[in-house]
Amino acid sequence: MSTLLDLNSVSLQFGGIIALNRVSLSVEEGSITAIIGPNGAGKTTLFNCITGFYRAQDGQILLSTKHKPLDLVQLLGGKFRLFDAPWSNIKKVFYGFFGGTHLVARAGIARTFQNIRLFSEMTVVENLLVAQHRHLNRNVLAGFLNLPGYRKAEAKALECAFFWLDIIGLSDLANQPAAALSYGNQRRLEIARAMCTEPRLICLDEPAAGLNPNETDQLSLLVKRLRDEFKVTVLVIEHDMSLVMSISDHIVVLNYGEVIAKGSPKEVQANPKVLAAYLGSDED
Amino acid sequence: MNMSRPRLSKTLVLSAFAAVVALILTGPLSGLVLEGYDFKTRFSAPLQIAAFVLIVRFIAGLLPESWLAPRQKNEAAPRATRFKTWQLVLGGLLVYIALASLVLIASKYWLSVGILALIYILLGLGLNIVVGFAGLLDLGFVGFYAVGAYGYALGHQYLGLGFWAAIPLAAMLAGLFGMILGFPVLRMHGDYLAIVTLGFGEIIRLVLNNWIAFTGGPNGIDAPAPTFFGWEFKANATQGGVPFHEVWGLDYSSGMLDGFIFLVLLTVVALVIYAVTRLRGMPIGRAWEALREDEIACRSLGLNHVFTKLSAFAMGASIGGLAGVFFAASQGFVSPVSFSFFESALVLAIVVLGGLGSVTGVILAALFLTLMPEALREFSDYRILIFGFAMVLIMIWRPRGMIQQRRPFFTRAKG
Ligand SMILES: Nc1ncnc2c1ncn2[C@@H]1O[C@H](COP(=O)(O)OP(=O)(O)OP(=O)(O)O)[C@@H](O)[C@H]1O
Ligand SMILES: [Mg+2]
């Protein structure tokens, strides 16, 4: 298997807080990789760096593509430096103006949020249609005139939306406002919405938070299905250890912004550093 | 009326309570009359007020409770449309023909009122894109209206542009201004955005007011009367022109120009209504609404939020510019006075009262707010009072506007 995502000593500080300290890890294509760690360890911050919401201050985040690997940090623009090649400066200014986050998403990275972010007044289907924006016919004239090409693209998007609604079992609620859904359904809808962007890597931030045991079981089936059936790589932050141990192929443990362990579930469970971090015992 | 006893007595008690409160509140104000260094008491006034409050409160208590309760938030759950496409097209055509035939019967005065109403519909629809769809609170919308109006007047003066060329060009110019405004406010939301846009509208007005050499300043500038295939709507043709009524062998009437503007404007409004309705269901319209709901989620889905925001500003502004061209053409004259902040507030009131995002609501509110003052000419002293009262009532009973935006309904594709 090949590496899909490679983080190379990524660092980020907020004022005095070192949120990420030279984090290096790699995610295998087609795997489920879990990131765990105590509260405030920097897991969400790491996700924000990968998905382009924060710009890592140091290090590289490389996404493998057909050609040479793409550095996601560069997509976010950078400091204007007078003596850089003019073209790279123009690019930086352009990205700085237009915000590169959406470019990261377009490179094939989708995400969900720790505190759910649905388009709450729009309906469930509309949420999924917005996610397919890029694949639709966005020509305004074609839309006004309702040309065949436009209709075909819309129909295809609708089909895809209902396909995902069937998978997460929400077809009956298709025309409900997203805010009216139960918490568990909202979490699943958010995953479906991320999947509608046709990503290569999906980042789930605490997908099981607030779910009951039954819903958690369903979730673990869904996540495995994403990997096995839809061939996406999954990166997941989770506090529910039994869920993490049962689904992940690979685990990375963060504490105070540093990677303290990585490996298979068994290896991580046996690692004394991890136990110390979680139980708070002092190892030295 | 079958009404349970407890409710009746409860209403009575509450009414009496309201009367006592009214007495306490208004008693000292209306019951004590100063006389030199002394005062005398006058009991009739506060008692009359209290009686009035008692009666109104009692009547309100008799109304069915469901009338008074604020409407639920998700009242307008989506449902399948009841009309087929051909029915909608036919209905639209009939309404259009009915309105267009008003030209034949309406007086010049009512035609000009109708033009004003249509202009406000256009303004409302334009602002509705920015505020209702994209959720960007814009208090400077009148700026784009001014750009359209002055674009026509100045375009004629300096470039010799005619009415028909001005329509698309002024719309584009206003759209460009919309983008220019959009850039600095990309990162702003809510109150901050409102303040900056407010300033933008004022800047445009102040420039028009003070750049006397170019715009004529406070004296304003003439806008030419539109022509139809080069035929003029004048009693006697200017040099080289042909009057419309002579070509068609009609008697000249001064209402012809208004009738013509009304017809063209009606057509433009019909097209804009169609466009805006379609926009809602199109990817760009959905992206605007998604942006209103959650910008961060939009970015995570690969939507270019910058482009989406700018396109909302540009689209709304160009509709505002369109309205400006018609305003200038119908008035024959533009001056900065017409583009004060009050106009922006009025258009915003149209959008909010009508129902954010609802096209029908905006049309109804625009008609209400422009036709009501004309109908109430006799009570012109109380117009603003009635206006305010209507606002308060709607905000209480329909906090989301008269007509609530209905979400589109989707069914699974067949087969
Ligand atoms: N925007 C920010 N500004 C300042 N500090 C921040 C910001 N975001 C995160 N932090 C800090 O960075 C550290 C890591 O936060 P992060 O949200 O990544 O933790 P987490 O591992 O996701 O925790 P949890 O399990 O509670 O979600 C915390 O100390 C937090 O206070
Ligand atoms: Mg977190």
C-alpha cells in the first residue's frame, strides 16, 4: 500500500501555546487511521491544518497525487517576499485573497466537525446537493433556460444525494430541515455530505460524540463501509476507545501537541507512554 | 361564539388589569394639568384612555387564540408544488397581460405610482439576493440604485448612450460596484458588514453631491426620456426625431411616456422574478444560502466562498442598478436627494417585512409600502405612524416576514 498523506514535522503555535510540535505521521491509502489523545492534545488543530483551516507555521503536509505530491500548506498562500520569483508571489497573493481552504477540499480532502456544522435551515437533500456544487453545471444561463445539460447534472446530483440518504437511512426525512434531525442523524448526514464531495481522504472529528451505544455500532459499520466499499481513506479523531480499537488499522497518539506513540491498536494499547498520558501517572 | 366560561372571566380580569396599568401609566401625564405654579386634576382623560385599553384588550381576548400566537419557526415545511409547469406559465402570462392592459385604462398619475411600485419590487428583489439568500446585511443598497440612475443620466450626457443601451450597461456597472464593495468586506459579518455597507452607500451619495463638475452636484442632472425604436414620446419631435403617436396615427397624450416605461419595466420585473425564482433552485442560489448558514462548512466542501459572496453582491447590485435606470427615465431627472439612507432602510424593510428570501413576500411588501402611502394621501400625517405600527405587528406575529420562504421539495428521480 502507498502513502496518501504525509505530515512532515508540522508545527503550530497560538501565542504561547504550542498546539502542534513537529508532528510527523503518514496515512496509508485505504486505511482507517485514528488520532487519539487527551482533551486539548491538539487533535482538532491537526485536522484544521490538514484540511486547510489553519496554516501550519512549519513543516509540510504532502498529499500524494498522480504526479508529484501536493503540499497542502502551499495552497493556503504565504507571506509575500519581495525576492521570491514573481510567479510564486502572484500565486501567494492570489491564494491569500481567495482563501485556499476550498482548494484543499478540491484536492480531495473532506471533513466533518466536532461541533456539527450542517446548513441547518436547508433541507437534508439540499445539504447533500450543496456538497456536489463542484460537479454541477454552474452556468447561470444554462440554469435560467433549463437546458438539457443542466437538467442532467441536477438529476445526477439528486440521484447521488438519495443514494447516500439510503446508505445512512434518512431517505424518509429527505425534505426535512437539517436542524430538525436528531443528533445521531445529524452526525451521519454530515458524513454523507462530506462523502458527496467525492473525497480521497475523509477526516471525521469525534463522529461518535453524543451517540448512544446502538448508534455507535451503526457508525462503526458505516466507517468500515466507507473504506471497504467506497475506497476512501479515513482519518478519525475519537475518544471512544472500544470503537477506536475495533475499527482502526493504525493509531496515532497525541499529547500536548506531540506524537507520543503510533502503531497498530495492539501496540498502542501496550505502550506505557500512552497509559501514562491517559491515566495521568508520572512516568519519570 | 362558544367560549368557555373560565376563559371569558380570565379575559375580563386581564382586561381590567390592563386598564389599571394604563391608568397608572397615563394618569399623571394626562390627568394633571399645570396651571401657573399649581395644577388641577382632570379625571376624564385618563379614564377615557383606560376604557379604550379595556375594550381593546377585551376584544383581543375574544379572538381565537391561534390568531394571536406567534407563528412556529418551521411553519413552511417543504411540500411538493401543487401546480404543473404549464399552469404556472399560463397563470404568469395571464397576470402579465392583465397588468399590461392597465396601461390602457390607468391615469398618468396611477401609472407613475405603478412605476414606483415596480421599481421598489426590483429593488426588493435585488436586496433579497444579498440579505435574504446570502445573509449579508447590506445597508448601502441605495448606492447601487444611484449608480444605475446616474449611469443612465451621465451616460447620456457624456457618451450619448440611449435608454436601451443603458439598461444592460448600467446593470453591469452597478454589478461592478457591488464587487468593489464586496472585496473589502469579505471577512465581515453582521453588524460590521452593516456599518461598512452603510458607509459605502453614503460615500456614493456624497460623491454625487460634491463632484459638481461631473455630476451637477445637488442641482442634479437631466435624464433623457426613453425612445422606442427611435420614436419619441413627445408632442413635437426634437430635431431629426419622429414622435411615436404620429407614426401610429394616435392622438398625443402625456401619459404615453409613462405607459411605455410601465410596460418595459413590467417586462423587466417579470424577467427578474423568473430569474430570481430559478436562481434559488440553481447551484449558485444554493451556495448563497449555504454561505448564509455556515461559511466554514462551505469552505470544507470546496465552495469558493469569496466568489460566492462577490457574485451575490454583484447580482443584487445589478438588479438595483436596473431599478435606477427606470427611476431616472421615469423622473426625467436625478439628484442625490433621491438616494438617501432612508431609501436603503425602506428597501430593507420591504425585504424583512415580506419575508427574508421569499420572492412573493418581497413583491407584496413592495406593493404595500408604495401603494399604501398613495392610498392614504388624506392621512399623510399618519403615514409613518401606520408604517411603524404595521412593522411592529408583523414583527410580533410573523417574526420571519409576511410570507415565509418555502424550501424546494425534492423527490427521488424515477426509474
Ligand atoms: N484558535 C485557537 N486559538 C488559540 N488557541 C487554540 C485555538 N484552537 C485551539 N487552541 C488551543 O490548542 C490546544 C489544542 O486544542 P484542540 O482543539 O486541537 O484539542 P483537541 O485535541 O481537539 O481536544 P478535544 O479532545 O477536547 O477536542 C488547546 O490548548 C486549545 O486551547
Ligand atoms: Mg477536538
